[in-house]
Amino acid sequence: MAMVRSAWLKYFGASLLEFFLPRMCLFCGVPVGETAAIAVCPECEAQIKWVASPLCTCCGRVFESRDGPDRVCGDCQKEAPPFTRARAAVIYEGPLVDDLKQRPVLTAITRFKFSRQLAFLPVMQHWLKQPLCLELVAAADFLAPVPLHPKRIKNRGFNQSLLLAQAFPGTPVAREALIRTRHTPPQVGLNPKERQDNVKGAFSVTDPARVKGKCVLLIDDLYTTGSTVKECARVLRKAGARRVEVLTVARVNH
Ligand SMILES: [Zn+2]
Ligand SMILES: [Zn+2]
């Protein structure tokens, strides 16, 4: 009973606080109004580059030239990835953009993941509700968050991919369809080949019967070179998955 009461207090305490405090933009602090779907002001929203056609039908890279249809990019023609399609909601600006206000995507991803600012979660979940992303969700039998090693979960307190996957309540999330069997150093700072080697053999399917013949949608926060999701896709395909697709909040557009 004590536990129920404390949960109740926590819930209504937070709601009360929200009721009395004006809702602020998470990126610049200006009031956004109570009816805004997410705590992002129009000016910060305007900084976001959405993933849009023309893009690679396979890896989802956005073509720099705005002309022409969706098509398979040179890299995917050279070597087809082990997933059918990868899509992201927004383009990752990268750390080279000086002004913090001009990189809301980087801010959301890093503050959520490394500073545990959970207020950014509904923003990223909202970004994931683009038609382009929902198409992949609708085609999936279940969502599989890219797993973290238990050591990393212990440090961080949560798996960001699992929380992101909960953006789609109607679609089952298989939180342990795939597990991380090897603790690997972070991918940041590694070149594409090193990234590939770093995650090789790091994942395993817990119950192949669960993925056999299924369409699996991998969920992660960021697609950089794709080495992590490619390794996950390989392992899932090897275990008998019929199709593996990838959905991330953001992608680096080389
Ligand atoms: Zn703002
Ligand atoms: Zn491609």
C-alpha cells in the first residue's frame, strides 16, 4: 500500500508541477504553450532536417541533389546490407555545427543518453511518428531494440533503444529477442572498419523459434555507419528471420 501511495504521489506531484510551470522549449527555454504536442518551439523545430525523398531505397541515405527518384545508392549497389530497408526520422547534424541551438537532434540524443534527461524521450518518440517511419513499423511482426550489454545498462540506467521502441504501443516489442553477449568499447571515434570489427560477434539470438520467418524491425537512436545494426541484422537473418529492417531516430548523412 505504501508503494502504491508513493507512486500516486509521484505521479500527481509531477502533474501538479507541470500544471503550474509554463511549458518551455527543451532546446532554448522559450514558453511553448500548453497545447503544443511536444516541448519544442517553432524556431528550434525549423532547425530540424527531416529525412525525405530522394533517398536510397535500401540504407535510407538522403541524396544531396534534390532531383530524381528514390533509388539504390552506390554503396548499397556495391555491397547489399543484410537488412532490407533502414530509415530514420531526422538528419543528425553532428558536432561540427557550432551553435547548440542549431543542433537539436544531437542535443536530444546526447542529453537523453548520456545525461539521463528523459524529457527528450517524448520528443524523439514524436519524431519517429513520421509516415516514412510508420511504414516500417506497420510492416513489422515485432520491434527489437538494439541491445546493450548488462554492464552498460548498469552504468546508464536504461537502454535508450528499448525506451524509443515504446513509441508504438500497438506493436509488440521483443526486448530480449537479441542480446549483447560481449561488452564492446563505444563506437565513437572509430573508423568504419574498426566499428565493424568492434561489434563482430557481439550479439546473439536468445530463442531462434521466436524470430524464424518473422519480419523484425530493429530500433536504435542513431545510424552512423550502420555497423551495429548490420551485425544485428546478420545475426537475426542467420537465426531465420524472414526480413530485418532498421528504424533510428536520426542518421548521419555522409
Ligand atoms: Zn526553442
Ligand atoms: Zn544505400
